[in-house]
Amino acid sequence: MNPEGPNLFHAGVPQPPGPPSTPRRFGPNAPLEDTSQLAPPTPHSLTPSSTSRKRPAQYTYGDRFVPSRSGRNLLAEFTLAYETPSVKRLRTECYTMDEEQKIANLRYQAALHEELIGSSTPQHRQNHMSKASIGTSPRRPPRVRIGPIIDEPPPSLAYSTPRLLNFRSTPTVQPASPARPTAYHSPHHRVYTQSPVSLRTQRLLDHGGPDRRRRVLDRHPYKVLDAPNIRDDYYLHLLDWSARNVVAVALGPEVYLWKAASEEVGALGEGQGGPTGLIGGPVTGVAWCPLGDRLAIGDELGRLALWDYATHRRAALPPVMTAGLCHADRIGVIAFRDVHSYLTGSRDQAVREFDVRVGPGRIVRQYPGHQQEVCGLACDHVTGHQFVSGGNENRILVWDVRQPDHPLWQWSDHTAAVRALAWHPSEAHVLASGGGTTDKTVRTWNTRTGRLVRTIDTASQVCNVVWSRHTSELLTTHGFSQHHIALWDYPSFQRVATLRGHRSRVLNCALAPDGETVVTAAADETLRFWRVFPKPTITPTSSGILERAIRIR
């Protein structure tokens, strides 16, 4: 009886006698296996399509201390669990990074993956902020499930973590024929390049995308001036740039002027004897008239003064006013409606209009409606008869000077004080507003229809809104908690650039008369000058002899 039992797969079939079995020895002194005694090839192996035996899978072993990376998805293997970021962190990450930086980060990640792992496409986690959703509220990202997808796995099956460190590569089948020698004839072969990265990575980094057509923007200020004792108050407007290229900034009880042409600095009233402070109390608001020849100044007690820049003397200095004349409390914001008339907003909740032709301190009109301090004013110079005011009660009031009894529109969409207000310089009835710390949004309005057009979450306190005079762009300055300057494309509101440098809230901002430069002032006691907007594009016109002759006729 055969001790090994019957052959179940060949029962009843006589087997040919084979050679006697000898025990095999293992170890370093084991003899080589005699391949002459192997079984003859089967008829299937003698077909014309396969004249040789199939080679087994080949494994490439590397150094025992260096794991192999080929054919591995390291991102998926080392990601143990998908981290769901908080909404606050999403707002900080998504809205403080401009479009150019996003594209650069994605290219760097792809290039790093290409050089370290290979040409396989990295499975990045889903980008939470696509171009179509920029400026909208962030959405919670979907959870990513790693491993095989099983609808209802049995209780006995447990997920096993894949082996992270592998010291041999995946099996590869050797090619039937050697590589063609003509592969080295290509001038783009890697052996001929002097770059440390592959050609695929070079093409990835040199890809001409939308950022290639974007203009080069200097992200650093070209000039920084000291501004000691400037107040850190969200409700005050302490900086303005005149049409005569003179910057006025309020530092405590004094107002200093900086001439951009000669870079001279001096205080108002300096050299005339007596104190340099015009009013005597802390200055809380300054504003130039459109021609740049008069400077309006408001103080902590509600007093108002006009300074004639052409003659360097006080144009009008009323005495201490009561509630019936100027204001009963501090004047935080001043805005000129035209060359002669100007508006003031105060903590006494009133908006009042004055005219230099009527007399100093004579109230022309009064616009009631706010319930708390007025912290924002802006006049529409396109229509000429509208202005807007923002208050600490989170409301925006649009006024028509022809109907001063009641506002034209009232909006309460913001959830914080509205300080940042600006009308579009060329499009009529387009208004931009920005909210405070608990709001963090920039909103655009249509004052003709009274409708909200767009809402953009900036993830930071909005302090100022400035329109470009030459391009369709919008600049915003921010406070808590980023302290940066953002440049937006209008009307898509994609972030063009982010400018950093201030270490505190960028509370004050003014545009230069050339429309290219802005100056910002923050509580870090510095004035910073930025070249933000491009120069206006002027279409060249020919001035030939024929054209001049036609013009003469």
C-alpha cells in the first residue's frame, strides 16, 4: 500500500515509473539542481506562438536600509485619516492666499511628486476653493476614504494598514526585445539636459497659465515713514492725499504734511508763532477738497477748521461749538461733496453738510437716521447728488441731497460697523462697502435698484475700500486678524495679490492723484507707500502732416 495515499487527480490512470526519489539538501553546500531530469515540455509549450518558457516576475531589491518608492502612493498610505479643518482655518487659508500663490503651490506639489515618486498623477485632496467659488462661503470638504470601498463589510473583516516600507519593487515583466537605440537620438533625452529635474517637471514648471499674463506687482512698499502717536481707533479717518500731491496725516493734536514732489515734512501752523495744533484738541478727522487747496480738520470736541493750503492760513476757525453749530461730539469722518460743500459725521449720530460760501460753522443741511456713531462717508462724484453714510449700528444709508429728510435706501446686511465705503469712479450707481470684525465681508450694491450685487468673505476686518481709476480692480485694507492689503479683480472678485508689511490694523488708506500709488497708515506708527495699480493705457494717436492739415481745415 502506498503510504502517501492514492493520487486523487490521476485516479485510475497508470503513471509512468520515474527516477528514484532522493532527499534534497539545503544550505550553502547544497548541489545545483540537475535540470536534465526535468519533465519534458508539454504540447502547449511547443506551439509556434511560444517558443520559450515564460519568464517569472522579476523583483529588484535595493539597499536593505532604503525602502523602495516605485509604484507606491505614499500620499494615500501615510494619510491615516482625513483631517477636517475648521471653518475658521478654512477662511484663513482660502482668503489670505491670492490666485498666483495658489497656482504656484499646486505646481510645486506636482513637481515634487514627479521627482520623488514618479510620473503617476498625485491624488491630491479636493481643492476647497475653486475659481468659480472664490468669494463665496467655504464649504465643508467631503471625507476621503482610503482603501477598498465596501458597502457593508462583514464584522469579521477588519481593515489592515498597508505596509508602508517596502524593500523590493513591484514585479515587472522583462521586455521581449531590448530598447531601441534610437531613443538617444532625441535632443530632449534626459542624458543631454543640464537641468537637475526631468523634462516633464520642466514643462510642468514652465507651463504658461493665466498667471503668466498677470502683471508683475511689487509686494513691498517703496517708502516707509514714521508716524508717531497715530491713534489706533477704527472710527477715525486720519489720512488723506490731495490733488496737489500732498499727504496730510493727523498725529495727536497736530496735522503734518508730506510733499511727495520734494519729500518735505512740516506741521500745519509751523513757523507762524504759537502752537502748531490748529484746534488745540486731538485731531480725529482730516480730508482734502477735490482741488487740493483746502484741508478740513475735525477734533475730539466736535470743532471744525478749514486750512487754506494756497495761502497757508486758516480759512475758517469757529470757536467751540455747541450741538446747534458743528457737533456735540468728536468728528470722525469728513467728505467733500464738491469744491465748496463738505459733509461731516460724528459720534453724536448726526451727518451735517457745510458750505464755505455760507460762512464758518453754518449748517446747510442735516441728515438724521443713524442710531450710533457715524464712521463712514463717501460721495458719488459721477452723479453728483448722492452720498452714503455708514454707522456703528451696522447700517448703510444712501442719501440724495435733493431729499434730505429721509434716506433713499437703508441696508442692514452687515453684521458689524460699516466704515469702508467707496463709489465706483466711472460706473454710476455702483457702491462697495466693508464690515468690521464680526462681519469681515465686502459687499457691492446697485444704488439705482437698491439690490445687493455680490458678497465676498475676506476673513478679516475690512477697514478701507479703494477703487482703481484706470483698471477694474478694488483694493481693501484689513485689520484683525491678518493686517494685510488685498487687491481684487472686479467684478469676478478673484484675489490678485496680497500685500503684507504692517504689524497692526491698516486703518487708514489714501489714493495718490496719479491713481497708481496708495499710502497706508496703521497703529504700528508707520506710513507705507505701495505701487499697486497700473498706469493708464493711452492709445497713441498719429500727428502727421495730413492729419494736421485736416484739423486746420
